[in-house]
Amino acid sequence: MWDSPIHLLIVAIVVLVLFGGRKIPEVMKGLGQGVREFKDGMRGESAQPQPPANPVQQAVQQAPQATAPPAPIAAEQKK
């Protein structure tokens, strides 16, 4: 399929025409970041923090405090 360097040259020209000279570095940077994240994921390393040991305990700690309902208005008390 890739018998000669001419095939690679044609593919490179087509890519340059489709993406343009300014877009190619951005595409390659995104591709490199994706490959790096994939490798880190395969090794088990992650940039995200580890989940807590007890998710229920942390959810209880972060839950908002309950408040008392508002007092009824005087007009509503007459009904």
C-alpha cells in the first residue's frame, strides 16, 4: 500500500489542504494529549483525585443543614 514515498507525500498534501497550516499543530497537540491521558489511564495514574474511602460519610458532611420552615403569616392563621 505504501510502496513509495510519493504516496506519503500525496497524503501529506491532502492533510495540509484539508486542515490548513495553522490547524495542524493544534490537532497534533490534542492528539498528543489524548495519547498521554490514555497511557496514564493504562498505568493507573490519574490527574483526578481519588474517591473518598467512605462516600456516604463525605456526602453527609457536605449536605446542607436543615432549616425550620418559615412562620405562617397572620392572614393565613385566621383561615
